[in-house]
Amino acid sequence: MDGLRRHKSMFLLPGLLTLLLIIVFPLLFTIRVSFSGWNVSNPEMDFVGGANYVKVLQDSRFWAANLRLVLLAGGTVLIQYLIGFGLALLVWRNVRARRLWRVLFLVPMMTTPVVMAAVWQMIFHESLGPVNDMLAKLGIAPVHWFTEAGPALAALMTVEIWQWTPFMFLLMLAGLLSLPKEPFLAAAIDGAGAWRTFWKVTFPLMAPVSVSAIIIRLIEASKLSDTVYVLTSGGPGSATESPGYYLYLRGLKEQQTGYAGSLSLTYLVLMVITLTIVAALLARAFKVPRQSSKAKEQ
Amino acid sequence: MTLDATDLSLTVDGVDHLKDVTASFQPGRLHTVIGRTLAGKSTLLRVLAGLQRVDSGSLTRHGADFLTTPVWRRDTAMVYQQFINYPHLTVFDNVAFPLKRAGVARDEIRRRVQESLARVGLTEFRRRRPSQLSGGQQQRVALARALVRGAGILLLDEPFANLDYKLREQLREEFKTLFSDQGDAVVIYTTTEPAEAMMLGDVVLVMHEGRIIQTGPPGEVYDRPATTTVARIINDPPMNIFTGRIAGGRIAVDDLQVTRVPAHLADLPDGTYQFGLRAPDIALASAGLQAEVTFVEISGSETFVHLALSGTGFVVQIDGVHDIALGDRVSMRLRPERLFAFDHSGALVRSPSSGPGSPEGR
Amino acid sequence: MSRLYATFKYTLISVWAGFVVGPFMWAVLTSFKDANGVQGGATYLPWVQYEPTLTGWQNIFGGAGGVDVVRPFLNSAVITLVASIISLALGALAAYGLSRYRFKIGFIANSDIIFFFVSQRIMPPVVLVVPFFFLLQWANLLDTIPGLVIVTVALLLPIAVWVMVDFFNGIPRQIDEMAMLDGCGPFGAFVRAILPNSVPGLTVAAMFCAVFGWNDFFFAFRLTFTEIQTLPQAVVALNSSIPPWWTLSAAALFGMSPLILLAVWVERYLSKGSLPGVIR
């Protein structure tokens, strides 16, 4: 559209500049502070070179948290995808009380993670909570949900799955609802059964939605920290610490601002690289054609 | 009052969308632009509307530069091939939209919209939304909106191409009447259909691969297509073009003598030419040239028979529905008095409507 | 076969529905308990296993020795609303520009700008909170609603851009073009021809903004102190290791109520059919 070049910035700039203004200072600040020894007893923007980064490399607790995130984010997102897609298929069509189920399945994502974490804490309470109570009725010994590493991770993952499967459900259901009808008619005419129709028609058509839903969820899940803070406080020991929570511990609780800055930047670089690789792998796994720039060219 | 394009060119990714397009569009006349899909017709309209930039060339309106005039000040209305209306507005408000933007008084808007809707026969649908109308009705809304403000330039980009055959004919008829009130507007109408271009246009522009390859009144373009390409584009089915030799008062394809040399070609020197013959100008006969049937299309009251004659394909149009099987061998006869002659480069040498000895001027 | 399948289907649906409802049910039950109902172990049936009381609910609505959740609720509402509106307005504008025009700044093209917006979501709030602290301190906006609105916009704007770019890409460009031919400038075409047809997209974007704005905890947690408290903060403050669970439960349910209504609304939008029905 010629003659419009002067106008196009008018659309983009307000939003772009606002975000830049809000984000650039924090980023620059973090970069600068990561080269300083700023901490609670020495709140100075001095310069200590790469000392913080050397420390990051040797910080086994940080790296353990990152590895744990692979399980916490990767594992829960995979489960969320499977359940969310499954639920979306179940209530897509031909189901009684469809709207009731849809509303129900959406509700958890609307709830506040920290608030629900507090509720879940009551539920997993080792002596007063209903989970152990019911297990006892089944003759199973009480599980030490918050004092043993395995159960604590399981509890955390349960909460994550409960909270965010609806997000997956929403994106997948919206995707299903916008599918064209013709391929399904064709499959029906060909006499394909439900199973074949799913693998030959539904799944390939849903591949692009699947990939973007999984990536969005991975991005959001990787920030996991609120829930950890309330539910387990990273414990027992450091068994449920996520990178986000560990950053909180070092940066906010212990106020090692300089060190937390270098942790943050290391983490961000790791995340960008990992997510880029994961996105490419997912696109290949789902056989999605490489996406070209979405903005149509004129 | 004219709209003049000079040497407009646009290349995208190495493909010429427009190449040295020069044309003068006159007020009060309907220009049809005919060309195949992707010939550059839509691009030309988008450039005229200001929706598309060009690499080079100039565009003037009333003699003043028009390229730098922004879209919204070009006093141009456009109807798209896709039925484009404002989905959120009623039919009435859709048609009123350009008038409101132009600051026309309320009563005046009411009057003109109602008049406009009456003209396209949509008065009773004025409170509906476009999505509640059929395709034909949606396109009438678009037409009404384009006509209502009496824009100085009216662009129609294959407006009826997405409609079914019958509706297309009907709207085409109506369009002719609708347009008769448009006064001094420059009207440009693109189409892929020869009949439409010839029937509607005061002036026909033939486009091919981004170029305008012939301009003229419909009769002239029809009778004297400047090149074999034009001859193919402006005829449906495309004109049969075959290479042959004139020798000794006979025309031969390869070694096969196909017909005598007709009077209007009599003074042409012997040699190789490309000949053109329209599909209705070939007849199936009981005796004559033996050809093999390769394809048969039956369309309404006509039958199109595709024939192969010693490696050259012909399309024959015959009246009525005929039961002809693929692979049949049939006899065909050319009507020599209808032959066009082109030189080896494809330029017209002689047409049936030019008498002997009158070389084709350009 | 189909009967078996139906049984299987409804079993799965019911199991998941039970899992979804469970925590809410527990919160509802607990909100009507008191110390006697909690301390003896898990109890389920009111009147049978414990005597229901309204203590929890009284506590959150200004009962003696209770906590105030109404003001935090209003704070959260104002912050979410204002930040969502700003994000939607700026986000829709930017998304429209990115959808319709081609930007080229050096090697940076449209897809890179979109990526820049969306990539902000990778940043954990914890990373931003310290610099934001100094930023707001410098601007004298610590512990104020405008301060929280500004940082919340940083959370929500990327979401709005992400949703709206996709949405605008689905609206035929000819509609904008026609509006301009009909006499609208570029901005007029956006406002008069595109925005009115963008209600479904704006609805989805608004929903995401509401969810992520309302549910933010870390920013409020670290950038406000005494003056302003948001609802998640107020609830978490009640979360000590042992009771008053009844107050916590009541506060949690109260705090979640507006967004649970949102789920009903979202479902209606889904069932009505999205974009294709509107644009055709």
C-alpha cells in the first residue's frame, strides 16, 4: 500500500516503544548488575568482571534446578498436551451436556496459581489433608508429600497439570472447532473408522495448532516459581526448586543482586536456545511445514 | 478528465507484474481489460486505486500526478471478485458508508442509498447483514456501494467471476444499464471472458504477461487481433492457430493441403504463415480432412470437439449436442474466407475483414 | 462397540471433571469449618462429620480478627482492568500494523518484531522484579496502583500482540482497502472497518489479559508494601502452615469467583463459532 508508509509506524510504534521503555531498562540493568558484586551488605554498582559468571558455572544447585525444569516443564506440558487434546476430542462433538464439560474443563486456568497452591497445600497436608486420608482408607501408608523429594515433585506436577491442562484444552478445542468439514466427509465416504480418521485427518490438521500450543505452554511453564514458592518453598531441601524459584531465592530473598543478575542472564540465554531447538524439533516431529513470515507482503 | 498511465512497470521477485503499461482511460467510457489469470489485470487496477506501488512509470489524472495521491483521496470506487462488504454493517449502512465518509447530509444519504438499493433490487434486504445474503446479492451490495457516490473512477475486478453462469449473465445485463448513469466516470472492468469484454466495453485493452498488447474498440480488436496471442485471448475457445504454407494457390499444413487460398489472402506472397481460424469457422463434414477426436466438451447448446490433424490441435465448435466418441476419425472442413494470416513473429498480416491488397496497419 | 465407547468416553470425562472439581469442593467444605472440623483429620460431610460455621466467611468480610479481602479485590480489579485496556489498545494497534504493513529496519523484519513481543513472555517475573523496583522507585511509583499497572502492561502487551496478529491476518485485506477507497485514512480504516469485526479476537485477548493480570503474584509481592495489596497477596498472606484454613478457603473462593465466571463467557464464545462465521 503505497502512500501509507508514513502511516504504518503510527500503528506499531506506540506499543513497541511502550514495551521497549518498560523492558530495556530492566535488561540493561540486569546486564550491568551481573558484572557487579552488588549484595545486601554491599549495594554498590562496582565492577567485578566475570566473577559472577564463573560462580554460575560452578553453581550445581542452579544447574540441578535447570535439569529439574526439563522434567517439570517438559513432563507436565507433554501430559497437559495429551490430556488436553484428549479432552478436547471428547467434548468436541456428540457428547451430552457439552457446554457444562467445556466450562468445567476451562475453569482451573482461570484460577490464581498462588491461591490454588495454597488450597493444594491443604489437600496434600500429610495428616489433615484428604489425599492421605483417602489413601489410608485404601490401606496405603501416608505419603510424605512435602518432606520427601519424590512425592513433593509429584505434588508439584499434579498442581501444574491441574492448573494448565485447561489452557491446552482451550487451544486444542478452538483448533478443532475451526477445522474444515470437507476432509472428515471425505474420510467418512472412504469408510475410514474413527481411529484411522484421527491419524489420517484430525491429527495432521491439528499439527500446527499442536506445535504452537506446546511451545506457548513450554514458555509459560518454564517460568514456574509462584506455585513452588507457596506449595513447597523449593523443599524438601532443594528438591523442587525451579530456576525461577532459585532466582527468587538468590536475588530477592538473599538479595545477591549481582549474582542473581548473572544467573538470570545465563538462564535467559539457555531458555532462548533451548526453546528454539525444541520448536524446530517439534515442527519436525509433527511434520509441520516451516512457517514463513506471517505478515503478508505487499 | 482522463486517467493516463505511462510506462508503468512493476517487477516482484523477477516476475513482471506490469511492464511498460501505457494507456489513456477516457471519462464516460467503459474500458474492459481482458487477459488470462495473472496477466496483470488486478495489479493494474490496484495501481490505479493506489493500493499498489510501482517501480517506475507515471500516472496522471486531469494532467496532474496521481501516483502520490493517497488511496482515500483518489475518488475511486472498486468492486472485487471476492464479495467484499463490511461484515459488521447492514446492507443499508454498507452502501451509506462512503457517503458518510464524504460528509454527505443525512437526508441526502438516505435518498441516495435507497435509490441505489432500488437500482440493484435490494430494497427489501436493507436491514440484513452481508453474511445473510446470497453471493449474487452480496455482490449487488458491493456494486451499489461503488455506484452510490458517483466516484470519478470506477474499478471492477472480475466482479462476476465467482458467480454461477446464469447469475453472471443476468448481472452483466444489469450492469450495462447501471453504468449508463455514471456520466463522466472512468470505468475499468477486468475479465477473462471474451464475450464479456466485447459486450460491455467501449474500449478493450488486451493484457498479457504484464503488458497491454492491444487497445481498441471491441469490433476492431475482434476483427483485427494484432497478434496470435491477442487472437487466442479474445476468443473462447481460443482461436485455432496453425502454421502452414501458401504455395500455388493452396494452403498446406506440412504436406497436407487443407484448403484453397481465399480472396482476401490472394495477394500474399508464397511462404510460411501462421493462420488463425475461430472454432465456429471449422465444420465437421462428410468428406474432407481426416482428423482424430481427442476430446469432446458439451456446453449447453454447443459441442466443442478437439481434433488432431497431423500433429496440430484444432477446436471445432458445432451447434447442438453431438455424440462423438474419443478416438473417432472425422472429416473437417475449414472456412477459408474466415482465415486470419499472421507472420512468423505472430503479427497480423491479413484478416477476413480487410479486403485484398489492404495491408494491416497498426 | 459404540455402547462400550460411550461408557468409556463418559467415564473419562467424569474422572477428569472430578479431578477438576475436587480442589474447589475441598475449599468449599473447608471454608465452612472451624478448628474442630480441621484438626481431627480430614472430614467431608457437613453436619455429620463436622458442624459447619460461617467463621471463615465472616473473617474475610470484616469480622472481628479477620482480614480485609475486599480492598485487595478492588485493587486487583482496577489494576487488571486498566492494564488490560492499555495492553489491548496498544497491542491491537501494533498487531494491526504488523499484520498489514511490511516493516524493515536493517535486518529486522515483521517476524522479528513479533518475536520480540512474544519473547517477553520467556522472561520470568523474578528477573524483572529487581530492576522494576529501582525503576518504580525512581519514578516514585513504588507501592502504587499506577506503578503496578505499568509493570503489568509489560506482562500483558505481548499476549495481546500475539493473539491479535493472528486474528488480523485472518481478516481479508480487501476490507481495509475498501474502507480506504471509501474515504477512510489508514487509521480510520482500522477503527471503522477492522475493529468492529475484531470482537472475537479482542475477546480472546481480553480473556488472556484478565487471567494473567488478575493472577500475577510476584510483581505485586515485591513492588508493593503497605499501601496496595492485591488479592493473590492477601490470600497468600493467610497461608501459614496450619489453620485458619477456613479463612484461607473463603478468601481463595472469593478471589477466584470473577474469573470462574469468565470461563462461562469463554465457553459461550467458543460455542458460537469463532472467526469464520463473522467474516465469511
